[in-house]
Amino acid sequence: MIENKNILLGVTGGIASYKVLELCSRLKKKNANLSIIMTPAATEFISPLSFETMGRCKVYTDMWEGHHENVHHIELPKWADVMLIAPATASTIGKMANGISDNFLTASYLACEKDVIIAPSMNTQMLLNPATQKNIETLKSYGVKVIAPESGVLACNTIGDGRMEEPENIVEYLEDYFTIKNLKGKKIIVSAGPTIEPIDFVRYVTNHSSGKMGYNIANEAKKRGAEVVLVSGPVEPFKIKGINRIEVRTNEEMKNAIEENFDDADALIMAAAPVDYKSSVVSDKKIKKSGQNLQMDFIENIDILKYFGNKKTNQTVIGFAAETDDLIANANKKLTKKNADYIIANDLTKAGAGFNTDTNIASIISHNEVKDLEKMTKTELANHILDLIR
């Protein structure tokens, strides 16, 4: 991941440079190592001292300042694991595309043998100008990676393309970039969140599942290079770009969406919490109060994990067991009954485990082993689960 990675950050003279202070903060919280180069124009927007404070590193602005034992615009690119330029203005993009090295940053770019990533930021018409588009395509042909700008309100009071991508998404891009792609070529189906089963026109039965576990698994699988199909109940704890997300509501809809993708999948990870029971009769109108207790019959719902456990050929099928008692015994029963390869078991009574938390305490159960894990984030647990896929 980003931890201990050396990131050479170039800041150019655009109004979006203020957002890069937040980017520095987020990268430092991930324990990245930073060195920062600012163009002369960038220093007109933000003081170098601000970047030194947020990045906790030296900021370079002038190639000609002082005596250098080392040639910094040569040595800094050697030190870096990656070079990131954010914001990347039309001027700097043009210089990079045409080999102009008239400042510290562009000279460092020409000397850089590592991957270079740019996050463009400019007025819409400047971005769409044929010269800018040609320069961006030229940089892509050189191997430069481009984090496409967003559409929104710009500093010039217009609405359109040209907003620099948000810092949190740039960090996510870097996380993805640094993740080893050991699942490349794999197709992984992940289910997430609850299902709902209607009672009448306005009411339904569901559970407390937030979808966080499934979304973290899907996100980490994408970072590791897998083709991801995320079958999600009616939740979206965070957005994930670059995956096939299918929205469903009922158990039947979830089962059908998985079935459409199952035959050529390498793994199914059932992190969703499908509803176990549904009403035997669903009213097409709102059930009115009658002054008496309402009695309803509930029948067992389709068991999605068991269905695909019995259908699998060469797929790895992983289920979850959220229990309040006899955790390991119940999880082992589920492993056998559902014909799964693994069950991820967690005790809902423990603090920091289960629904609506960012952490989990789990045991990974297979047919020949029980592996107890310490309390960890759901992102960390997601990677333990993905390590099970071969």
C-alpha cells in the first residue's frame, strides 16, 4: 500500500493547489514519505511553508538556490517510487509534452525514470482546447498516467470539466497503484448489504447489515486486479469506481444476479446478509391498523449460499456466519450444510465486530482448520479473505 512509499509531489500554479494541502495530510496519515516541488507560479497561491508543515518534508522551489552536494532534480526522481503532479496546469502539461525544462519540476520530470501521474486542473475551455488535448494524449503515449478531472463548479464561476479530482480519490488511486495485482485474471463475485422482503405496499423485513464488509472486499479485490461483480442490497457505504455494481433488493433478485455471473467466476464471497424469512403473503396495499395484533406467517427464504455451494464446480465459495452464541460450532455446521469452502465467523456480541462498524473480529473456518484473527479493520480482514482465493 502507500505506507513507506516515496512520493515525489509536484505542485503547479493552479487554484486547486489548496486541495493539495489536504492531499498531503491524507498521504502522511497513510505514512507515505513525501518530497515536494513547487513551481514559481504555485508559490503565488500557497506558501511553501504550508506544504512543509502539512507534508513534514522539505519543499523545493528554485533549482538555482544555494550550493548542492547532490543535483536535486536528478536525485529526487531516483529517490521516488512514483512522481505525482497535482494540480497539473495546462502550462505544465504543455511543457512536459514538449520536453521544456525551464523550472525545477519540469526538469525533474524529464529526469524521472519512475511512473509519473498527473491530476489535471484548469478551465473547461482550456482543457478542451485541441492543444491541451493533444498534449495530454502525447503524455499518455509516453506512459504518463492521468487522473481525469471531474465536472463541477470551477474557480472562474463556470460549470464544466476541469476540477482536479478530490484528494481522497487521488489517495485511493495511489492505493490501487501500489497494490500488487495478484488477482489479475480472476473474476470475483461479492455480495454486500442486506436484502429486504416486502410485507405490504410500504413495509418490509430486513436487518442491520451496512454493507461495509462486502464493499471493502470488493474494493480490495479491484485494487488487486480482479474483475469484480458487486451484488449489493440497498446500501452504498462508499462508492467504488471500476467495478460492475448490480443493485438488488430481495433474495430472489440477489440470487438471480449472482447466477448470471457465476459460471465463469473464480470465486463467490457472500458477505451479504440475506433475510432468512419472508412473508407467505404480500399485500399489494398498505395493511391498516385494526385495533388488534397483526398475525403473519413467515416462510423460509431461498438460501443463496447453499444454492451456490451445491452448484459450484471449480469456484471458491466463501460464506459468513454472524452469530450470538456457539460461534465455532454453528459456523462449522454452516460450512458443511452450505457446502462452502470457507466460513468467516464473527461473534456479534463482541465490541468492534459485526454490523455498522469499521472493524471486525473473525475466525476463518475451513474443513480442516480454524484460524482466529485479532480485531482489525474491515479492509484488513478483506485482504485476509482475498488471500484464500488461489
